Amino acid sequence: MIAGTQARGATPRLHVVTGKGGTGKTTLAVALALSLADEGRRVLVCEVEGRQGVSRLLGTEALPYEEVDLAEGAGGGQVVGLAVEPRAALVDYLDTFHGGVLGGRGGRASTVLDRAGAVEFIADVAPGLRDVLLVGKVYEAVRRTTTGRSDGGTPVYDAVVLDAPPTGRITRFLGIGDELAQLAAGGPIAARAASVAALLRSEQTAVHLVCLPEELPVTETLEAAAELRAADLPLGSVVVNRVLSAAAGDDDGGTPASVRAALLRGLGSARDGAQDGAQPGQDDVEALVTDLLTQNRVRAGRVGEQRRWLEAARAAGRPVRELPDLPGGVDLDGLYRLADDLAATPLPTPGDVPTSAGGVA
Amino acid sequence: MSTAWDVDALLDDPSVEVIVCAGSGGVGKTTTAAAIALRAAERGRRVAVLTVDPARRLAQALGTDGTPGDAADDAAEAGAEAGADEGDAPGPDEPRGVPGVDTRRGGSLDALVLDARRTLDGLVDAALPPARAAQVKANPVYVSLATSFSGTQEYMAMERLGQLRAGRDTAAGWDLVVVDTPPSRSALDFLDAPTRLASFLDGRFARLLMAPVRFAGSARTSTGLRAAGGRVVGALAGGVAAVMDRVLGGRLLRDVQALVEGLDEVFGGFRERAEVTSAALRDGRTAFVVVTAPEAEPLAEAVFLTERLRSAQLRPAAVVVNRAARAATGLDAATARQAAEALRTGTTGGAARGGKTSAAAEKAARVLDLQVELLERVERERRLVAERLADSGAPTALVPALDGDVADLDGLRAVGDALGRNR
């Protein structure tokens, strides 16, 4: 438990969730959105990679390029989903800001560019631009207010959770301003990138890094943390996913011989109770007990290995938050379990300082 | 449930020249590729394995962890003449023999790590005179393209595959190339990348950009589009140039135009090779192995990928499900639960009788709890895999989780053995 998590600093409105592929980025993003909705907030969860991870996880229809209600929170909040798609985001952007660029003579800017194949070029190929379009849409959702103006009214969303690209690409993805300042110097897209960058670097944003307690994910997380920090992007927490519960260890008491004897006793009594089928021979039971003890030792070894990588993850200089491994997998029950966990102990944000080792729930 | 995969039949088939391991990130694709390559080499094939971003200990096992770049940096820092060491040892992106491979059956194993930037630089250097190559490489759009364009790694993996296949007639004499694919936004990027590069260079828009330059040789100057002035607007009819200018800023357009022009020559040769490679991917010489994990999302990705492969007339040889849970055999969950319960309540008879549970009994009960948990995992995964892969039509192989990280050749052999035992 981290003391004063909610008291200190501003509460971020944009949670960016990144991590190495396969570590549970989408799972965390959705669980986080559900936990915020349980506090009565209206939350938008965005995906930007065309993977449809959110709908797969929730077992809903594929998300379109429009905001759809996904779930209701216990506290009256709501989770809304959006799959941002670069082509649609470009047309959206052009129509909003450059609709009249041709003075009415040549039709809509987006139509003109689409006919020339330029929309495809910009959205799919031109490096960096794709990213500014994707993040630009998220930026718009964060800033959108009930009055439609940025300087008045209340925000439409209390929080936005972005299921972002993996750690390998995240700094480039979020650091769009710098690259575009070079590439598209002076153009309005560069100006747009600058406002997006300002939001991303403000205290309204928290970038959370998800990893597993294993070599590659932790190494990538440390690299990404260093890159993000160098790019002035505000780091939230390091979330270590799928942490196994501890196995019975050697120091839990009982000599190996006494534990073996207890197992034989326990198995014997359970089998006496079951009256069906032939009783296995004594050799078979001995072999089974050996297998069970080996299996337990292997698990204890894995747990120990996980602890070492968890410690290593602290080198990121951010609070480390553990999420339990779910033996039943991440089905809806599992998701709500993680959401409850996150609601009980909210994720550390950039305003929180890392506590000493072992001080985090 | 689909049939079990016979990996050795595939590895021993001399007509199979390329094995591509594809799948979403974090499922052990690189390990699977390395294990397949090692098994093939030790069964007598002459193998090159192209890995992408291997874990450090796996890279060490393959002998691809050295970074000559670092050595050169150190030398420069020490005040030695920069570049003195260049060209001595091959870099990690050049094939190197893997130490410790059993070559008694006449096989061999070389390994390399993909370095997309160096591969692309190499293509540019080979195709253009030094001055123009330097110009292309200094173009801001090139730098961005080389490092962040979502297809560059995939292209360069394809290009490298083509180069390795060409190595079959050389001294190295590889007769099998095993390719690990980049961790992509989606597992399909490897297949889609060539189309995307084509759309970059051959698309309507790139052609429009090139048009004024081709009409007017004099416009082929460093000032690019601006020098071509009116002609550009003429070519980009309907005010496209004006819109692009207003929205993107003129400089980007100039840079892109200069780059498209510069790369056109570079990729002329690439396109030919890519076509040859692409054709080879489509006939019986190439087998695709889809790698996945026993969880909902990777399995969904695997099914999607096998379907995509089929619709592209490519052959999914197998789906490998990595990191499958396992549990001790001969003890079902109900009995284990009962035994743990008996130990905890002290109803087992013998020493623990009398109420207070001994430390040994509690520990034994936890050992049994673990068996229950593992059986639940095995059961859930089996159901999930059967349900998801039922209609995949590809043979499957379940690789149980090993007792630790795969960090040496023995670990890779164990994975290979698990694949071989699958039948």
C-alpha cells in the first residue's frame, strides 16, 4: 500500500498503458478503466493498433471508430470504448480543421487528398504522422467538454485510458512532437503535435509500464523507463503482472522426510475414502510423491526467480505494483478481480515517490 | 482437436528450404525458431537461423551476443583511431557458427540477429554512388523510415531471408533457413510488409510526387519540389499539392519526394529479390510455423494468422503452443483436495492426530494445493486450445513449460525434444 496515493499532486486524466507484447497491456488497460468506473467516473478506453484487443478481452463486437458503451461501473460510472484508426482519424482531423482549405472550390480537403491516394500515404506510410493522428484523437477525447469548447464546460470523460503500442515503440509514439518538428516543420500538423506533446508532458498524464517478472520484459521496461524519462514523459507505475503465489518453501518447517511421510499419509487417507477403482501399488505412490515434491521445488524456484526480477524492476525508479497470476485465466471474472484489486489500491501516479523495497502492495 | 505435428518429418524433408516462425509477441517465437534450427542442424541439415531481438542469454547461447559496434566505440573513447577495428569480426547481423552444435550427422548451424537499419543502409550503399547514398541516408524521412516505419523490420527480415537463401550455393551451403519474425503490431505484418513498401514506392501518391521530376530533369536538384514550382501543382491536380502544403508543411513534401526518388533505384533490385523470395514463400519449399501460447488472445491471433496464410496460398505447417502447463500424473484434483483437507484437519491418522497440524503436514498440504492449481491450469488450457484450434486445420504441438529460462543449447534441445515427442 502506498501512503497518500490520492492526496499528492494532481490526479492524471490520461493513463497511457504500455508494455512488452504479451505482458497483459490490454488486460491492465481494461481493468484500470473498470476500476475507475467503479468509483463513479466516466472512462474512455482507446486502442490504436487495430488489434481489437479490448473487444476480444470483453467478448464484445469489434470496436468501431466511434465511442461505444462497454460496461457500467458499480459506482455509477461508465466504460466507453474506441478503436482509433489512422485513416479515419486523418479524415476527421482534416474535416474539423481544414474543411474550408480550398475555399469551397475543390470540395473537402479530405476528399481531395483521398482521391490522390494521399490519405493512404499519410496514414499508412508517412512515418510519425500516423502516430500524431492516433494520439491526436486521444488528445481530442481528453480535452473534449460538454460545451464543445476547450476553455469551458466540464470534461466529457473523467479519465481516458490508452492501450498504447508496446515498449519498443512507445517513446517514439508519445514523443511525436520532436520528430514532427523536424519532418513537418511549420505545418499545422506540427503545431497540432506540439499541443499534443504539451498534454503528454503535463501532470494530467501518467505512463504505466506493464511487464512480467522475467528477463526480457523487465529489461525492456527499464530501457523504456529511461527513454521516457529522457523525453520528459511522466512515468506512473511499473506493473508486474502474473506474479505467482508463493510455493511451500524449504524454510516452512518440517524435514524433507517428515513432509514426504505426511504426503504419503494424506494420499493414503484420501484413497481409503475413495472406494472405487483399484488402489495403486506402494511404488506408484512413492513415485507420485517424488513427482509432487519435484513439482513443488520447480515452482519454488520459479517464484524465487520472479522475486529477483521484481526487485530488478525497481531500478526503473518508479513504484512497483504487483498483480496476481490468475490460474483461471483472464476471463470476465478475472478482469473484475483485477479491477477490484486496482480499486482497492489505486495505481501509483507520477506524483508518487517510490517507497523502499517491499513497501508496495 | 487437430492432429499432432510430426516435426522431424518436416525437418528431414530436403525439399523444405525455409521455415518461418510467426506469431504475436511474447509467446516464445525466437526460442521456438532457435530450437527448430538446432534440431534440424543436429539431424544433418545445414541451417542458418535469423533471430529478431533474442533475450541476452539466448543470444549468448547462439554466439550472437557480441557487438563489434561497442568495441569500436570503446576504441574511439580510448583515443585510438576510429574505425581501425571495422571489418575484422563479423557483427551479430552476420551469420556466425554456433558453438557446441553436434555436427556428427553432417549438419551445421549459423545464427545471426536482424539489424534492420544496417540491412537498409547496406542496400542503399550497394545501389548508389557514395555521395548520393550519403544524401539519402541524411534525409530526415529516411532516418525516420529506417527506424520507425512499421514495416521496415519486416522488409529487412524478408531481404535478409533472400540474401541467406542465395547463400545455398556458397561455401556456407545452407540448405535450410529458419526465420524468426519481428514482434509486430500484428503477426501479419511480416506478410503485409512487401505490399506496404510497394504502396510507398509504387502508389499513386508516390508516382504523383515523382512525376514532375521525370518531366523535368532540371528539377532534380536539392531544392526539389519548390524548384519544380508550377509543374508540381500541375501534376498534383485538383489542388492536392496546395492542401498537402497547407496541412503538412512544404518541407516534408520535399523530403519525401527526394527520398522516393533516391530509394526508387535502391529498391529496384530489392523488388526483384522480394518477388523471388515471395514466390518461394508460396510453394512447397517454405513451411510456416505459427507460434502461440495457451491463452485466449495469442490463440485468437494464431487462428487469424493460419486463416490469413491459407487465404494467401501459404502453407501453415503447424501451430506450436508454447509454455503449456503440466502437472504430476496419477493424482486427480478431487483426491489431492481430499488429501490436503485430511492433512489440515489432522484426520490422516498417524503422527498428526490430536488437533494441532504439524508444520510438515501443512507443507505437504500446500504441495497438494499446487497440484490442484496445476491440474486446473492444464484442464483450462486443454479446453481453450481444443476449442480455439479445432477448426485451424493445422497440426498442433504442445510444448510444456520448461523448468527455467531457455538459456543454453541444452535448453533448446529440450524444447526440440518436446516438439519431437509431441507425436
